[in-house]
Amino acid sequence: MSQTRVTASATVARPVDHVWAVLADHEGMSSWGPGITVRLEKPGAPERNGLGAVRRITAPGPAPAIVEEVTAFEPGRRLGYRALAGVPFKNYGGDVVLTPAGAGTRIDYTVTIDERVPLVEKGAAAAVARGLLTALVRASKK
């Protein structure tokens, strides 16, 4: 089975350290959208929000909570994760890369999922990547 990878990108007029602080604060993701609650279920090592951390994201409504594990943690540069539960996609993962862009930060948010129905998965992955990027950009501007 092949994988679909979609990247959404934006530049925000905030320094990398600021955007990283927003991105790497799992519980702070609760401010990214109305009614979203994020709880750290298992701390990472050696950093609490780092590699191996498991976060539970709950949204209003009947959808199940999304449980994700941090799989890449390079402070100030990259955070990757994979879904353990709660998403309708097989082998869903995300990878966020931050790059200095003048006085601001370029954010590349990549979503990867297994491809079962190519056009459906590609469209869904693109929508997820754009939505998460938009939320991160909005949170970074605060």
C-alpha cells in the first residue's frame, strides 16, 4: 500500500523560537480551537513534551479522542507525530518543520496517510494539513 504525503506551508512574522514554543506545548494546543482539550498522557524523555510523549486531543461532539505519540523532536526545528487512535486514516502521521525566513518563520506542515482510495485520501490529507497549519499560524500570532 502506498502513502499519500501532503504539505501545507505558510510564513508567519514571528521568530522560530516563538513558533516552536507554541508547537511544542501540547497542552497549549487547547487554545488552537474552540472546545479542544489536550492532555499529556505520557511524558516524553528526556524532555516532557519530547520524543515518546503521548497526547490526547478531545474535541466537542461525538468523535473519539485522537491519541498521538511524538516520533520526532528537534527543538526549534522539527516535531513529528503518529496517531495511535481516534483518526479515520490508516497510519496517519504529521511532521512540522520550522525554518527561519527573515525575521519570521516558514512552517511546513506535512500529513502522511496510507492510500486506499487515492483521490479521497489525498484530498482529506490536504484538508487536514491546511486546517492544522491554519490553527498553528493563528496560535503563533498571539
